Amino acid sequence: MELRARGWWLLCAAAALAACAGGDPASKSRSCSEVRQIYGAKGFSLSDVPQAEISGEHLRVCPQGYTCCTSEMEEKLANRSRAELEAALLDSGRALQTTFATQLQSFDDHFQHLLNESERALQDAFPGTLGELYAQSSRAFRDLYAELRLYYRGANLHLEDTLAEFWARLLERLFRQLHPQLLLPDDYLDCLGKQADALRPFGEAPRELRLRATRAFVAARAFVQGLGVAGDVVRKVAQVPLGPECTRAVMKLAYCAPCLGVPGARPCPDYCRNVLKGCLANQADLDAEWRNLLDSMVLITDKFWGPSGAESVIGNVHLWLAEAINALQDNKDILTAKVIQGCGNPKVNPQGSGPEEKRHPGKLVLQEKPPTGALEKLVSEAKVQLRDAQDFWISLPGVLCSEKLAMSSASDDRCWNGMAKGRYLPEVMGDGLANQINNPEVEVDITKPDMTVRQQIMQLKVMTNRLRGAYSGNDVDFQDASDDSSGSGSGDSCPDDLCDRRVSKKSSNSRTTLTHALPGLSEREGQKTAAASCPQPCVSLLLLLLTLVLSAASPTWR
């Protein structure tokens, strides 16, 4: 502690001794009624409280003047003061957690509703128009929507691979149905799949859906995940226990005034702030990454609008599916001729029915539903709440002093300065661990940061990086995935192993570890989709390495 701080303590100690020992001879026999009232209200036995002041040489926290507190009382009050501050931290965190949880539920409900409405529109229109052409492929459509839900809710699926597998399976099924009179063995369908890239059987619909759905689903998922991460960080950090030095400081702040017979003295504002800035030094270090996360979440909402926005895409997946099937029907003769040219004449199926064209499946004519305005309202409210939460960690000391610790409204001669009733002279410390090196109220070891808080700072960095990637349309969980992967027949590059029918099933190379799963992704689903990922120690190591890289790079993003 610097000489300036030591001088302050000497001055206050002298003032306290003068207040307790000097002047009024009756001060040595003052009643302890105020302490008895406070002590009893805390649920402690009044038999512990002396009837009148006693000598305070036994005190280890409060100044050693005449006192109404015994050693046992001081210890109990110290423990109670710590419990009360920890409860206040939990209450403050719980209110913010509720805000994030409410937002998460609202956005989740909306995005799920959009996808459900799209699937319902498909189920209403496709069967009656397409007949058997849809009935025989209905499972492929159901599986696609199921996987889109899983991806949105945090499952470790590669969205581009999922779409590519869907188009490959759909092409095989529809081509069989369009040509029931032909024998189409697996090797012939393999040849069909390998030519689909050049043939574009579904027109531009697969490519358009891939580009737009990737951006829309990545943005929506990252935003809702961000809400979940923010709530988790608040919950975990609010549970960090207070250290012994903080316990002593809060005891002195809250209960030493009545112990020393200073009735009605409330803590000086700057004194209270210094105590809590020392106690919550680690929590304040969350501030920079916390702001980065919330800023990123506000910015990513810009990707909810426009032709590739979540509002337009998630609720209209069925439109691209309808466009694709219409294109296949329009081009089926040309497609068949080119397939025969490239793969040879298939054998006739003696048990097959007549050509499918005699059944005349209809054309799908669907209209895009205009936005309802619900998402716009949700985003507007969320932006306000996210901005209001930006100062949460560095504002905690002031908020708790005002709302929980009955801080004095002014710093004057009537407030409690930790030693006596009088002005508080030391300056207020800055925020964060490093700024507490000269804190006059709480002895803080700035070389030993709290590991729980550091882990949560790491989580904030990782989530912010995910949001930044999503803003650019990238899923950072799959940075090594080929940008050329696309749906079969989309016209983009399609690696042979994706187009090959026999290896188009989902495999471990299209999976990564489970990201921040949303509520509703069951434990069974999480285990199933994470089965091919690396074990937990590997995950922890990768997370640590990613954090070190992010810390070293420290990019600016506004």
C-alpha cells in the first residue's frame, strides 16, 4: 500500500480513537440498542450482544475503539455481509438473465414459426399438385426440414452438405418416378449424380437456396446463440464466490459503524465504490469482450432483412423447392436425353408402368408471404435492451452501492468512511483487476485472476468471433469446409464424394463439435450429432488455442 493510503488510515484511526475515547465521558457506557436491533433482525441470538460498549481490542475487522460487537458477532456479521453481497450479485444477474432468456424465447419462437409455416405451405400445396411425384419423395422433404431445425438449434451439421445431400437424394427419387419403365440400378444413378453438376436438373434453385439459406440460417442461429451465451456468462460469473479480503471490506462497510456506536451513518459513496470495485475487480474485466459481444449481436440483426435475410428466407424455403421441381419437369426430356448420352441406354423394366408423363403432374404456383412486422418489433426491442446491458459489469459497484448497501447520498462529514463518521478522502479506483493495485479498502492480488471469469471471457471471444463470421455469411465452425460444396444440380462445383450416391450419406467429415446448442436440442440429439467429434480434452484444447489466437490478433470490428 502506498504512503498516501497509509497516511489516510493513520488519520482515520486517530479520528476514530478520538471519537470513541475523547470528549463525552458517557460515551464509554453507551447503550448497544442499535446493534441489538440489527443483530436480532439478522436472526442471531441477542445473548451475544453486550448491554453496553466494551473495549474493542479483540476486533479484527472493525477499528479497535469502544464497541458493541464481540469477536463472535464480528465473525457472524462478516459472513452475513458476504452472503448478502453474493445474494445481491445473484439478484442483479438473475434480472439480466431473465431479459436474455425472454429475448431468446421470443426470437426462437419466431424463427421456428417461420420454418414451420414454410413446411406447412409445402405440405398443403405439393401433394395435390404433384401427386405421386411428391408422395414417393415426401420423406426427403421431411428430412430436409428436420435437419434445418437441427442446424438452427445448434446441432453440428454442415448446412451446405445437408443441402447437397438433399438435392442428390431428391434427384435420384424423382428421376426414378419420371421413368418407371426403365431399370435404374445403383451404378446408373451414380453416373446420374456425377453429371448433375453440368446438367443442372433443378435449374438455379439449388444454388439460390444454398447461398441465401446459408446466410440467413447462420445469422439467425448465431444471434440466438449469442443470447444464450450472454445469459450463461451472467449466470456463471454471478456465482463466483467473494474472497476473504472482500468479506472483511464489506463487513467494515456495512456493519462496523453500528458496532462502533455510530448510529445512522451510511457509507460514503466513494468509499462504497472502492470496496465494490475491489471486490468485483475480476468481473469488471469482462467489460471489453462483453461490449464486443453485444455490439456484434446488434450488428448481425442487419442480416435479418433483404432477399437473403432470415425473414425472407427461413419462411420461404418451400418456394425454392417448388421452383426446383418445376424446373425438373420443364427440362425432363432434355435431361433424359443428356443422361442417356452420358450414361448409356438403361434397360427396360418389364414390370414398370407406362411413362410418367402420362400422369401429368401439375406445376407448382406459390406466392411469397409478406413479412408480418413481428421480427422488426422483436429486433427493435432487443437492440434497446442489448445497449442498456453494455455497462452491466462496470456499473455493478455503483448499482449495488445505491440499491443494496444504503449508500449515503452525499460525501460529507456525516457519512461512514470506514473508520469514523467523516469525509472520505481517497480517490475512486478505476475498473478492472489491474487498477486495484492501490485500492485502499480491499487488498487485491492482481497477479491471480479468477479462472471462472477468465473462462467466460474466453467464451465471449469465441461467440463474438462466431457472430463476426456470421455477419459475412460464414459459419466459423466449418472454416475448413470447401466453399465450392453445393447441392447436386446447382451448377456449382460438386466433389465426386458428395455427388456419389453411395457416399452421400452423412459422415464424420461433415461434422464438427456441438456449438452452443439452444434449449430444445435434446441430450440424445446432441450425443448423436457429436458422436464423430473429438473427445472432450481435445475440445478444451481447441477452445484454448482459438482463444490465444483471438487474443493475439485482437482485430477491430465495427
